[in-house]
Amino acid sequence: MKVYLDNHSATKLDERVFEAMLPYLKDHYGNPQSMHDLGSQTKQAVEVARKQVASLINANENEIYFTSCGSESNNLALKGVALAYKDKKKHIIVSQIEHFSVLNSAKRLQNLGFEVSYIPVDKQGFVLLDELEKSIKENTVLVSVQHSNPEIGTIQDIKKIVEICHKKGVLVHTDAVSSCGVVGIDVKELGVDLLSLSASQFYGPKGAAALYIKEDIRVVPLIDGGVQENGIRAGTENVASIVGMGVAAEIARKELKENSERMLKLRDKLIEEIQAKIEYVYLNGSVEKRLPNNVNFSFEFIEGEGLSLLLNSKGIYVTSGSSCASKNLKMSHVLTAIGVDPAVGQGTITMTLSKYNTKEEIDYVLEVLPELVEKLRTISPLYSYFLQTGQRKPAGPGTEYE
């Protein structure tokens, strides 16, 4: 049996999306900027997709700008806003658990002379709102906080963050790549000024994403060239993938409740039975305000890389870190930020569900996982020491955990 539980990295393409894309890979190949009929045909398809994506997040269609991926959307949001308002405001605030496309964009802006503040989070991954409010200055231009974290699943109170920031005239961007198509997103209700989303997270194609930019918000383009995307993002449009994103967005909007409830049942089954079957295991992230498809556990006395490799040998596909850092053997910056002990955190894996997962697949995981954890622990010197003494060896100076 093959069980794919790495859906925060990429989801399976919905067959209906694939069928919608095919004509734009074979027959409708005109450039949307061309004046002839083939160009007009693809231009119309792009605009239909724009409406479909806008409907998913309750935006106006003229507020949707297509990009190539979530990372590009995040780069455009941070750098585009910073450069647009640099003459008056040069301070940016981001949380410590943002995606690397946000964190590294912030570092790039620091190199360009901007000031950046990094807001801490609590043990569940929630931004410390008091710290956020204290960090806002007269020259703060933008705050960027994820809607949800793909690693630990915690969903932020973005509406409250917007309320704090807007009182002081500060714009808010949220990276909602892990949320859109999984939970309901309404940009008007949240009040955000910019929002990133990606098709590959809701059963659409890779290579298509979008940035919501509220009307009247100024953004400097990252790519200079032609008039595409109203001058915000130059370059020939990836029509087939944009069409696919539009159809995926429409399907996600219509099936959101059904899919969310299905994944939630399987998520809760995983969480409850893993804790019942395996000792010394710790759930990371919020229990209540959590993505319905996210499970993140730290298994003490083992390494996450070893566990994910053994699971892979059984046809179960998970990740031992964020999708952009899973090959890094260090504990993730997210687990560090929420205070997970390194000796425990190195045994962390993330399992993210999709609408395609079944109860039979989850039963298989719950059958295999305890055996593999036990197998790794039998060769662990730390576990052997623990069994003999009842004590855990400290991971380093000042490190304590129960």
C-alpha cells in the first residue's frame, strides 16, 4: 500500500483540473497578449481563472495577480511593498516561524537598509500579540504573519493581528499558502492587505500561484518587462497552469466543507491513536486552532530522518521538516521558535493529509508506525540509557525536558 502524507509539500493533481488544462497545452496555445483570436481565447481563459481564484478568498478579481509559486508571491509582497514605501517607512515585522521565502526576503531587505523585527511565538506557535504591538514603530510599513504554519498546523488570529496593525497605519500580509483550499479564507473578513496562495496546495498544478493585493496598495514589481498582470508581474503567462489553478480553486470552494470534515476525522484518528500506541511522543502546535490536515509529532529517542526513511520503505511518505528544509539535518526553525528541546525535536515528522487519503491508509500507518519507532529505539543509546537509569541525557548545557 502507498500512503502519501506529504501534502504540505505538494498535492495530487485533481483529474478534473488536468482535463481542464489539456486544451491549453495542445490546441489553445496563443499568447494572451496577442491581438488575434488565439490570443483573445487564452486571455479570456486567464481572466476566468482570475475570477475563480478571487471567489475562493472573496476578493475582487482585479485584486488577484498570478505568480509562479507561493515563494514568488511572498517575495513580491514583502519586497514590493517595502520598495514602494521606502521613502517614508523602512521597518518590517515578521514572525519567527515564517516560511523561508518570507524570512529570506526580510534578510534581503535588511541588506538594502531596511530594519526588520522578528516577533516570537508561544509554545503552540501563536504570535505574541503584545510583542507585536510593542514592536510597531512610526516607520513600520508592513507586518507579515502566516495564516497557518505548514509544519505544526497552528492557525493564527490574523483578524486580531490586522486590527492591531491597522490602528497604527501598518499594512498586513499573510502567507496563506497552507490554508487556502483547506480552510475557509475571506480576505474581507480578515482585513488583510496582501495574501499569498498557491495552486499546488489545493490539488492544482505546480507553477501557478497568486498574490492578493488590496486595491490602492502600492507594490513595486520584481520582474520588469511587459504589461502582464497589470504591470505588476511581467512575463508570458503560464496559461495552462493558470487555468488549472482557477478550476482547482472553484472545486476547492465548492467541496471545502466536505473535504475538511473528511481530513479532520482522519487527522484526529492519527493523533489519538499515535498517542495511545506509542510512549514518549509529543504533539507540536495547537490542538484546537489547527489545520484539519496537519499532524506533527516529536518521537523521543529517535531521529526524524531515520523514521521517515523507514516509513518510505513501507510506502508511507512523510516529511521530517518543512518542505524547503527537509534535507537539513538540523532541527527546524519552527520547532526552535516554539521551544522544543533539540533532543526531542530531532525525532519530529510531519504528516499532512489530503482529500484522497482513506481510513484504510491511516489504519496501515497506525499498524506500521509503532513497530518502526520501536525498531529505531532499540538501537538508540539514549533510549538504552533511559531504560537502564530512568533518566534522560541532557542534549546540552541548560537543556531540560520531562
